[in-house]
Amino acid sequence: MGEINVVERMIDEGAILGGEGNGGVIDPRIGYVRDSFAGMAMILDLMATTGRSISELVAELPRFAMIKQKFPLPAGIGTATATWLQEQTGAFLDGLPGARLDARDGLRLEWEDRWVHVRSSNTEPIVRVIAEAPEETDALDLCGQVARTLGIAEDSR
């Protein structure tokens, strides 16, 4: 989403903590910037408070597989990908039914136990697809469904 978008939304919502998929933690008590030391301090505090090791804490977290792929845009699209992607919303929803749509940053579909996010690149004529699901095969299937639904080439990772 981009750090500035996360920060703006945190301010709008009065959020007490934010972050991005890259692991960056934003704690407004410290400042509206990603701060790896704040993230480390929170983990160390949790370990000290609970008396548990990092491996014990991680073992309690649900397991998901995340797949990140990129696909070249169809011929003739150029770099106007954000507009093209918005035009594909109907096909996207028809090809991947039963999900909630969030179109604030690309197209993101969410189901109860998985999600897929399709976003245009600002620097290359590609579409980035990220999927997360309980099993790697399910995440790969989501990426493939997106590629087929949007008529873009299969994975070039």
C-alpha cells in the first residue's frame, strides 16, 4: 500500500498501530514512520511479559502460505495499468465469486480464510498478484485464477 497510505489511514482511524506486509511497524507513540526497533521492542516485551520464547509464540500463530507473482500486461496496455485494472473489476468479481472487494489500492478480494491482491506497478508494465491461503497450492491457484480471469500471461515470477 505504501507507508504514506498506511499513515494517512491510521490518522483517519485513530489507529494505535499500523504496518505493511514487509513487516514494517508504525507506532504513533514513536512517530508515523516504519520503525524496526519499535517492532523488535514489542516482541521482546511480549517475550518478557509471557516468559515464553519466540518459537513458542510463533507456534501459536496460524500458518499461511503467501505467493507473490508478476505478470506482463496484455499488448497495447502500456503503463496505464491502474485504469486498465479498474476496468477489469467486473470480470475479476465474476471469475472469483463469493469474496469481499476492496478497491482502495488495486483490487483485493477477501474470503474467510484467504485473499488475493492485484496491483499495477508504477514503474513497469506488469501486474503484481499476491495471494495468501492456508496451503501453498491454494495461494498458487488464486494467482492462476487471477491470471486467467484478467487474460494475462501465466507467472513469470
